[in-house]
Amino acid sequence: MTDLIRSSCLTHYAEVARSVGIDPAKMLRKFRLPLACLNDQNMRITVDSVRRLLEASAATAGVEDFALRMVERAGFATLGPVALVVREQATVRAAVEVLARFIHLQDEAMRLEIEDRDDVVTIRLLLRGGHQRATRQSTELALGRVYAIVRSLFNGDWRPLEVHFTHSSPSNRKYHRLFFGCDVIFNSVFDAILCASTAMDHPIPTANPLMARYLRGRVEAIDVRSETWDDKVGELVRTLLPGGRCTVQRVAEYLGCDRRTIHRHLSECGTHYSAIIDAQRAELVTRLIEDSNRPLAGMAELLGFSAQSAMARWFRGHFGCSITQWRSGVRPKALTVATTRRIVNRSPPANKLGQASVGNRRLKTR
């Protein structure tokens, strides 16, 4: 399974790249990353591509602390929705535990383990391998951001006891020592931040228990998302539909693979690319047409159609009536919003025996 990460991980990448003489656009194209991910923090891109990008950027510039320079400029925003629930916890310890619980929503390949022993809390970083195992830059980016988040909970008035990295020491340790403000140990047995246990009980003055419970519920709702290929493709389709950018080739670029790989994995899930597009359009259009003042031309663009007439033909083919009829309440009885999912997934692909796939799972149209 291809691991994805929110494009917010590349916050300040372009700025740091230019500062060391690198063309960020050229580097992104080299590793098949869309240029739009530098402006849209909520895109989902492949972990493998990000790791290769960071390592190549550091090597090209001859800057071993490239990733930490990105961290130095970043903040809570890189965590997306996870940041909201982390900041509302009563203590730093509770905030770190919540961060460990939900960090995979930011980076599917990342995990944090918290251990409290002998008055020392160890925040251990685990990065899943995949095609491209964790590199120096990806490890320092991840652990550096965990450190920056924890330090911000103390309003910047905190330093860890030690920071450990499993990779070898850079030729010059000065920047690492200055960044973390403590001993940085390389060639260690783990990647981790060591903190005084007593410090972790530091209260967060801005914490709001009611808001914390509410936000945790919202984040937990996000967490139930499946990691299957059809779900990942569906998520990208929702992002790329507006403006007609949603081609299977574009989705393949985001996932770091080719079109055949997309089609093969979707077939294994009992669906196909056009069915996912139809499912996402069907869910979106039934919400958009509730606004009678919304222009049809604008709707067509949001749904990825080249023209309003193309949207009208698609709508009638799937719902058995025109948009005008739907808005006026004149619609086929069998075609309600609740049955939309069955319509868009009515033709499952054949399996190797030439028969319809058995137990075909319906597409999730969130």
C-alpha cells in the first residue's frame, strides 16, 4: 500500500530551496510531485516521493541540515486538523499523547511511541519503509517538527534532555546543536526525543476541555477512513475534480505510480476509475443543486465537466431526470439521494473468470 502524507509537509520547502540555490519547481517535477502541492496544504502526496525530494535537495545543495531549516520556519499549521485537538489539551503530556494517537493522519508512514521510565519520557519516532525507506532528511524533518510542536506548548521556554538519531553525524553538528538546544546523539539505537518527566505535566494555559472533546470527536471521525486504494483514489478525485484536472494520469502522478497500477489495484477492490469519478460527482452534485441560486456553469466546473451541456447529459443518465426537474422535486421515485451509490457502482468489472466480481464493496461517497 502506498503511504500518503499531507502536502503541508513541504511548507517552506520552496523558500529553503531557493535560499540554497535550488529551483523548487524543477525538483518537484523530477520526483513527479505536482507544483500545486506547494500552495495547497491539504493535498495527499506519496511519502516515497517526498523522501526522495528532500534527500536529493540536500545533496544537490550540499546542505546537510536542509530539513531542519524547513522546520525552523514552520509551525502548528503543518499538522492540519490534528493541531487543533493537540493545542486544546490540559497538559503537555496529554497533548503529546494525542499527537501520537493521530499523527498518522498527517503522515501515514509515521508513528510515535511514548515511554515514561525513570523520570524520563522518551518520544520515539517510527517511520515505515515502503519502496523508499526513511532517509536522513525525512527523519530529521519528522522528529524536528515533533520537537518544535512540543516546545511551542511551553511557549518556547523548554529544551529536551537529549535528541537521538540512528543515522550518522553530519560533517558539522553546529546547526543541530543550536536547533535542539541540547546534546544530539547520532548513530543511536533509535530516533527519539528524551524529556524530563516532570516537565511533561506543564499545564497549557489556553486549553479548553470542552473544545478538546469536541475536536477529538471530529478528528476520530476522520481517522475511520479506510486505507484501501479506492478510498485513496476517491480522496484525490475529490481534490482534482474542479477545473477538469481529474485524469487517471494525474492521480497516478500524485500516488507515485503509473496508470496501469491504478487500474490493477482498483480492479482488486472491485471497482474502476470511472465508477469512482461518477460516485464523487454524484455525491457532490446532490449537495450543489440544493442551492437554487448556484449557476449551472459554476457547478459544471466544480464537477470537472468541460461544458454545462456535458454535465446535463451525465446528470440525466445517472438520475433519470434533468437538474431543473430534480430541483423542483420531480424525480424518479427510485432515484433518491440514498440510492445514488448503487447507481454509480452498477457495473462492476469482470474478474479473471469473466464473471461479475463477488462481494463487490460499495464505494464510499462521503
